[in-house]
Amino acid sequence: DLETMISYCFRMPAEEEEGKWMVSSEVFDVLHLQYPMLVGNMSTKVKIGQTLKFMGCKSKHTKHGQAYQLLALSA
């Protein structure tokens, strides 16, 4: 499922860590490298945002849309 895929590629930064602000399409691009079968439609990107919110990821609104604070894991 999407939560497992996200957990495999990213983690939430700890309090003292910076992390990178990414919009769901950037998160999708990273996931797609690891999971080529993932379809890049609007529905998937919305689900990524919903999953990150459910996982407790910090978010903020930017001019590019909702951004989420993440740390990429080198797989």
C-alpha cells in the first residue's frame, strides 16, 4: 500500500532535523523510481497527500501547492 511505499522511501524528520519540503508530485517522482507500476495521475497524487497527512507529516501551503516535510532514505 501507499503508506508502506512512502515509509520505504521517506521518513519524517526528527525535531532537530531540517528535512526537505516536497509537494506530492515530487514525492511521486521518488516513489515512481522505486515502484514503476505506480500510475502518475491526479488521484495518486491526492492519495499521497492524504497518506502523508495521515502519517502525521508536517505540511505547509506553498505557491506550488501543499508541501510536506520529509527526509529521503537512500534505498
